[in-house]
Amino acid sequence: NDGASTECNAGDAINVFHASAGTTTYGTNDKFTIAEEDLGTGTFRGTLTEAQYDSNDWYAFYPYNSNLTTPANTGACYFNIGCNNSHNSAQVQNGNNSTAHLCGEYFPMWAQAKAVAKGSGVSLTFNNAVSVVKFHVTNKTSKPITVTSLSITAEQDIIGSYYIDFSGDAPAFKSSGATYVAKEAKLNVSNGTALDVNVSADFYLAIKPFNNEAGKEITFNVNGCEKTITTAESFKSGNIKTVNFSYDKEAEDLSGDYLITGKSDEYTYAMGLYSSGNNIKAVTTPLAFVEGGKVLETDEIAQAKVTITKITEGDYAGMYSIKDSNDKYLYAAANGSNYLKVQALIDNNAAWAINKDKDDYSIVASKSSNRNILMFNASSKLFSCY
């Protein structure tokens, strides 16, 4: 995806329906696919289950789903908007100003062609079903900043799994269930470039289209700097709405010595580091209770202590490194592994974004992947990446 321009990949498939012009008696869902040799012309090919009428209304939808039975889809087949089945997962933008991430199965498209004569070619112009918010962020602090995380929070759900009715003039969205949608939509930025003072960059977050009534709050958040509005706003399907965001929160430096802790119902646990064989690696078990139970001894505190240092130069500027008591960097293991490890050198697996969530600081993600979020698993009492 390049802004308003979308390119197909070989193998992309769409749902195709047709009905007699002016009616809602939709035919069978047929799968049409584009081949490598047809990418230049954007031609999808398939076989109609049912014959054409003398005059036809055509409906198409991407991504293809065999469970879709009608364009008037209000309860048969849900689609994930902007995120996977984990409805609070973040979208990921690679670098400042990029729109390349606004494509794929989590960013649906729809098309219609009305009153097409039998036997005529069917030309479809696809429209994005989602709405896109463009954060135009300007650095109004006294130092360079690197944007790593953004979010939008509304008083209604704006992200998650929805039934999408694309039979009308604009797509209509119906939640697939209260537990599958969220009021906060999030964007993580990887490989972002630092913004000098008074310099701007753009960041793009896709959401479910919605109208905000006057008096209802919408909160925009960039790196923990929040701006809240209560005006009537419309976030329309297929549109990019620009939000001018003046980042005026002077960056905090959290460098220092810490215990990383996590809470269960009863206790707060401190994360402990230990070695295995010749490699200092998995950080998977808590060292001790620190509240409501055993108090850490002096040597245990020294063992569990980590040193957090803000990175000020290079590719990881604006992020943090975390070293253990043996002067090794904590990092998130690559290739989707949940394990935490430590290593001698800092790299993108060992650069962390730390944001403030209300009154607490939490490690949001490693630079290597927004999926590598440091969390405490209360049920098995371990620290890991999820």
C-alpha cells in the first residue's frame, strides 16, 4: 500500500457476489483470484456458480473468506480490523512517514458495480473499508525525540472483530462481541528516525469508521504525551483524517537501577536473572516476593537489580537498554520465542521502548518486534515476552 494506491500480490483472492440489478437476491459467494501474469492489469479470474442476469449488480470484498454468504453481512462472517484476533494488538509502522503497513487481511476493501449488462466486463474500483488517522507529529520540546508508540482512545469501540455489511453506499460495522473489540487502537513504530526540534513526521493508524459526538472524549497519545478533544468528529471509511499533534512533553530519562516487578493476586514478584551452562539466558522465574511475603535480602537485591540506560545516539536513540548485575544486556529472543536472554552487545533485540501507563512504567516492546512485550504471567509466576 502506497497511500491511496494499492497493489495486489499473486494469489490475492476476493469474494464476488452478483444479483439482478436493483434487487437484494444475492448469488453464491464465488472466489476470484489474481495470478502473477495478471498483476499488470489487475484482473481477477474465477467461475460463477450461478448464471448472470440481463442486468447485474456486482459486489466484491477483500480479504476472501469462504464463510461470507452475503454482502449484507451482519452476523455470518467477521473480519479483523487493523489487528489480529488479539483485538488489542498494535499495528506496526516501519519508519517515519510510511503507509506500507496499511494493507493485508486486517485492512479490508470493498467494491460495487451496478447495472452491468450480461456478458460485459466488470470493472471494480476498490475502496478501503477502514478509516485511517494520520498523526502529524511536530517536536515542540527542547531535544530530539523518536516516536515509538501512538494510540487513540474513544468512548466507543474502534478496533477489533466486526461483521461488515458492504451492500450499501458505505460499509456498516457491527461488533462480533464485546470481548472482541476495544476502545483503544495502538500503533508501534519500528526503525523510526529522531525528530529534531520543530521537525514533523507522519504516522498512520487504521481504525473502524465512527462518529464522535460533541462532549465525548477522544484521547490521542504519542510516546505517553496525551491530547484530549471533545469536539464532534467524523472518521469516515476510506478516508485519511489528519490530526496535528504538537509533542510538547519534555522527555524523561528513566536511567537508573531498578527491580522489574509483576503482580499476581497476592504478591508482587521481582524478576531474577540466572545462568544456565555456558550461556546466561532464560529469565523465566521470579526471584522472590517483595510485598506481602518474603522480603528480598541484600544479596538477592543485588542479583535481581537491573540498570536501565537511555540510548542517546545511533539507531536506538530514544530507547533504553537493560543490563543485569553481570553487565549483560537483557534482550527478547528472536523468531517469536517467548524467552528472555542476556548478551554482551546491544542490538535491536536489546533496545526497549518504555512508556508510562497512568502511574506505572511498563516496558512496551523490544525494537525487534512489537510482539515482544515484556510481561509477568501470574498463573505460572514467570517473566517473559508475549
